Amino acid sequence: MKHKIAILGFGTVGQGISEILLNKKEYLKNKYDFEYDIVAVADFVYGNVYNPYGLDIPLMLQEAKEKKKFSKDLTDWDNLELIRNCNADILCELTYTDLNTGGPAVDHVKAALESGKHVVTSNKGPAALFYPEMKKIADKNGVKFMIEGTVCAGTPVINLADGPLAGCEISKIRGILNGTTNYMLSEMEKGMDYNEVLKVAQELGYAEADPTGDVEGYDARGKVTILANIVMGASLKINDVSCKGITQITSEDIENAKKQNKRWKLIGSVEKKDGKVTGSVAPEMIDLSHPLAGVMGATNALTFTTDLLGDVTIVGPGAGKIETGFSILTDILDIHRNQ
Ligand SMILES: NC(=O)c1ccc[n+]([C@@H]2O[C@H](COP(=O)([O-])OP(=O)(O)OC[C@H]3O[C@@H](n4cnc5c(N)ncnc54)[C@H](OP(=O)(O)O)[C@@H]3O)[C@@H](O)[C@H]2O)c1
């Protein structure tokens, strides 16, 4: 079957997955018998376009690179009309994350699932706030709601727990879930104070102009909620997860940790005890011998504590155009290979 793909949000990740699909077209066909057309794209900046036989993706990527609006296959359909009426079987929801309400992404995901389309997303909003509801709608309509990219971008954590680790009971998941704060803590060890390092992180594009979501731990809290609910089968609300960021960490704290052969990390944690699942985000001093202590810069890492294997740690990128684009590809391939 030739898949028809729709993309909501043609920013970093939307362009990333489009480039991957374009560049790997032959490889995906030969290796997985996977064929596709991207038939619909909706984006605030570039416009809404639809062609049931396939859009001109090289042209659209070029137009996006030049910050020009799309020039071909324009449609008057708004996002929801496009989602419902287009002939796609897979919708990639790649608009902005809103961890308070879920934003328009919630309506996008619902509309797609209700019209019998699989949804693949790296958007934490619908996953952190409404996973059980979305999964129910997906099940009712015989389609999938796939969210690998919402935690650690393309580094496989959700699929790891669900796939290769299936059969292991996971009692704890702990790790570095926010690359920006890990970069900042790593740089503070080199001698810069919190405010200096935040400025550099913003200049490098790691931290946003309003860094609250990262430095206060809210981004990590969204991911902890997702892990608790999907991997541990809990039904935590985002506010059930206790949350403390790195804003209080001083240069003295960094030096004190060094003296004790330790290092500060912002740790997201999910734990199952006596059948009850709890989640937290907080800075912790980690012993230098622990696998998470060696994870520096904007990298993410998670340690799964399992009954059959003990601790299993996975380390990899937590952001990036191609890295997050890959998370979308891996979920699309999962849908293709399991149908
Ligand atoms: N980039 C990463 O490395 C990464 C990693 C993990 C997860 N994610 C998540 O993946 C999603 C996409 O990230 P991104 O980096 O690609 O974001 P981005 O570069 O900001 O792209 C999002 C695009 O979607 C457009 N958009 C926003 N709301 C829309 C709507 N309602 N309808 C149509 N278009 C809309 C935006 O337009 P405007 O600019 O006008 O708003 C923008 O062009 C986000 O939820 C993000 O949190 C990203």
C-alpha cells in the first residue's frame, strides 16, 4: 500500500521528516517496501496545500528555505477541513507544544483519529495532557496514536520500553530529559554562572527567549508525565508530577558537588512502588560513577530499572531537525510494518 501522509506544521520537524522521506525514498522502498506521497501540508507561515496525488516537496522545501509562501496546490480548507477531507492515512502533528491546554494540536489529533487516520507526533501537548483520551479514540477507530518524538526526540525510549524491553517489568525510569538545562549545567562546571550560561544558551539557540519551560523543569515534567502514563500505565495529570528547575543552582553548588565527586543533573524520574506510580523533576547531585553523570551538553539519557536486566541506559540526542524527524519516520514505519 502506498501511504498518503499529511503534515500539520512545516517548521523544523516538519521539514526534517520531509527531507528524510525525500532523501531515503529508494532505501525505504527497497528495504521496507514502504512507498508514500505527502498529500497535505498546513502551516501558519507557508499556507495550506493539498494534492491527493502528492505535493511537490522539493519545491516546498526550497520555498520554506527562502521563507516564501507555498506557490503550488494551495487550498482554501482550514486545518480541520484539510485533516478531515484529505486522503491521507497518516497525519503528522508537528505544530507548537502547549503544556497548559494542549493548544490546537488537540483538535488536530482528535479530528484525524476520528476520521480514521493514524497520528504520529512529537508534540508533547496532546500526549502529556490527554494521552488516555486520545488512545481511546484511536482504538475506537482502529488507528494508532504514536508519540516516540515527544520524549528524547528520535532516541528510542517509548518504543524501547514497548518493544525490545517487552516482558521486563520496569520499576523506575530516571534520566536527563531536557538538553538545554543539561547544557547549562555542563557549562557552569567550566566556571560560568547561571545568568552568563543562560545568555550563551540563548545565543546558541538551545534556550528560547523565554526560557521558563526549560529552566523551571516544565518541559521535563511533560515528558515525565508521558513516560508515567505510557510506559508505566499510570494516569497521572501533569500537576501530579512534582517539579523543581535549575534556577536556584549556584556556582557554589557546582563546586560543592565537584568536591564530593558528584555532578548536578536535572533528573526526571518515574517510580512504581506497591502498584503506585509517582513522578518528579528536580536537580540532583549524581555520583560521577553513575552512567547519567557522564552525559554532558545538550544530550538526553534515560535509565530503565527492570526486573530481568537490571539497569538499562540509553543515551542520545533530545532535539534537532533530523533527530526529531527520525522519530516521526520510525513511528510511520511502525504503522507500515504492523498493518
Ligand atoms: N525541534 C525539535 O528538536 C523538537 C524536538 C522534540 C519535540 N519537538 C516538538 O515538535 C513540534 C514541532 O517542533 P518544531 O521545532 O518543528 O517547531 P517549529 O519550528 O516552531 O515549527 C512549527 C510550525 O508549525 C506552525 N504552526 C503552529 N501552529 C500552527 C497551526 N495551528 N496550524 C498550522 N501551522 C501551525 C508554526 O508557525 P508559526 O511559527 O507561525 O507559529 C511553525 O511554522 C513541537 O510541538 C515541538 O515541541 C521539537
